[in-house]
Amino acid sequence: ENFSENRFGTGLLDQKNDDEKTILHDGNRTSIVPLAEIRRDSATGKDTDAGFLALLSAWSDDAPASKLLEKARLEPAKTSSKQNKRAEYSRIEKTGRTPSKVVLEKLRSKFPHTRASSPPPESKRWRTQDFDIYFGTDGAIKPRAEPWPTLEEDVAKEMQSTSRASPLLAELRMQLAADRVTRAPSDYSSFSKHLSDKGDPRQLPVAEVIAVQRARRAPEDLKAPVCVEKQRGWKMRSWGMAFWSYECGEAACECFRQYPPSTGSSDPGQIPVRARVDELGKYINILHDMDPQCAEDRYLAYPRYIASWSPFDSIPKAKRLFEQDLNSRRRQWAPPGLKDQTPKWFDLCCLAVGLQIVQELAAQDTLQFGPAGAVTRLHVENNMAHVWHSQIQGRRMFVMFSPQETEKLAGQSCKGAFGRESREWTSAVDIFSTGQKRGRLSEA
């Protein structure tokens, strides 16, 4: 299982300390508003709808989305007394209503020597910092008369701007609404919680973690995973997201919400969304800027998709790059010391069935793109094939289990027609979850 960080690849270790986007003000502190807070009507205390679907009407006039919104009403939830007290104090932040006497006294108590009179009627549109200004200046300054935008308006404005900047992100949001997705996937939820609690994603709830062997060259006899250190003059070093957006921006690739997809599954998350490569780059950049911490409650606004693309058998620019590497006996791309016997076996097979060896061989090299927090499921490569990965941009963390641990991972074999990206064997075990209902992960 792996997960991706930054723009290219699939892993989340190298986070940048960018300032979070501000849509809620609380005194002198600013923070991101969780979408979960928008689901509750502050006047009635009831859940209004399924979170993200409620926002669709704010930035889209799509008729199917409106119908889905009507079908996604939730039952009123019970609110504890503590939640009611917190809601009373924060009501001025969310609705702009005049605060109660108790809340008003708490605000005034910050300035015990103030000579300000009772706040004027327009104070129902004030926020906490406005009351601080009013009481702190003895009533000389009345900060604001016009109404503040509501949380729904703030989030809708943010979603409008990001949708205009990335049509692909808007399409993915609509796809979530069409599939009636109202919460983040379980594997992404557990990853977000694990990252928030531990800080280091490598602290996994397993019996033992052993570091992968590192070497300057691939060993003669590969019997275990090995990480080959980066080399000078590596041909693929410049192949970042910007390179492919410039060279092949109009080409189409497939994006998956659940990767790898399983065969014979009716889950809508298995169905890929086709997107242009340059639009994919915009989408990844927006997620990197707007949700770098991979917050669980912002998944529906910034969903994580993994794109897989093989341009080397169809796009002229990529075909020339592959032919150069093939003529060098794979020395330009492959790790030093690696003995790749694939061309030899493909030569025999293609000769027997009348296929073009170069085209079939080029289709085996695949590029993967993903934003921070993109998670793939535990899986085994089809036919137990050996694979080498080259990380070009960002970081990627792999979690690998010995074949002897298969029974503990509750793996299942999938039947049906196989596609290029589907895998025959996958596992439902979530490595970031501490309470496993399936499998014996803590023993593995």
C-alpha cells in the first residue's frame, strides 16, 4: 500500500508548511472551516443535508445535482448539552444573530474597565473581533454595519474559484455527487487521522517494521525489495508534471478514486474518469495549495484521484523517448545494475502470436500522478510480476508484506475481465486503522 505526496507519484512525507486558507475567524486566530460544520443549521440544530451536496446548489445549477440534494436529507441528530453550550457561544460566528446576554457578558468581561454602552442593533452582524474593537475603544468605533458572509457563502465562493481554476476538480466533485458519496473513503479517513495523531505516517500499527535495503546498484540476485539510491545524470529526472503538461498536455489519461480497481466490482469508485494531462496538473496543484494537510472533512471538496497513463506506445514524443531507452538496453531509465529480461520474453511471445514487440513492450511502462494523500489499496501485481518504480517528483511511501503474511491480510481473488490497471489480488485491510475487523494486521 502506498500513498502520494506533492504532485507526482503516490506517498505523503514531504509536506510544506504553507499558510492555510482562511474562511473562519475566531478572535485573532484563523482556521479552515470543516465541511462537517456546515451540515448543521445553527437556528434549528438539525443536520441540513449530506455536507457537500448542499454546496452544489451554491456553485452549480445542474438539475441532477438538485435532485440528488433532495434525496440526501439526513435525519436530525441528537446534540449533547456540551455541544449546545459551544454552539451558543459560537453562534455569532456562524449566523450573525445577536448574542445572548451570557455570551455578551463574556465578551464584555475581556475589557472590565470599558465605558461602552450596550451594543447597537447592527451588532447582530458583528463577529467576535468586532465586539473586541467596540468594547476596547469604549464604544467609539462601531466596526461593521453590513452583514458578514455566512460559512456556506464563504465555502461556496472558495469552491467557485477552485472550480473555475480547475474544470477537472469541478467534474470530480460532480462525480462524487452523482455517486452519492457523502463522506471520505475509509482508507483516506484512517490515513488523515493517523497523520494528524502520529505526525509520521511510518509509525504503523503492525507487529514489526523493517527498513528496506538500500544500495547504489541493484544486486545480482533479487530476493527481497531494494531501494536504489538516486544517480547523477538520470534521464527521467526532468520528467515532472510540468514536463508532461507541456509536451503532452492534450493527451487523455484515466483517473481512479479507488486504485487499483478490482475486476467484477459494481462500485462506482472503480470507474475511471478521463482527463487531460494539463488539467490533471492544475488539479494536483490546487489540492497542494488548498488542502496540504489532507484533512478528512475537506475530502468532498478536494477529492483524491490517482491517474495512470502509458504514453510510450501512442504519443510520438514519448515513443521516441522509449526507443532511445530501449536502444540503450534500458540503461537510461532502469536503476543501475538491473537486469531486465522483459524484452527477451516479449520477443518470444510477440513472435509467436504476430504482435509488434516495440509497441507491446512500450505499453508496460506506466506513469502515475497523484496529489498529496492519494492512497492505494494493498495488492499483488498480476502473475506475481516483479516491478521497479522510479520516483520523479514528490515522495512515495511503500508498505510491503512478506508473501508468508498473506493469510493475515484477508486477501481476496477477483474474478472477471482484467483491464490494464486492475489487479487480480487485493486486500481490504487498512494499514492505517488501529481497529481492524478483518485480518490480523497487528500480527503481521
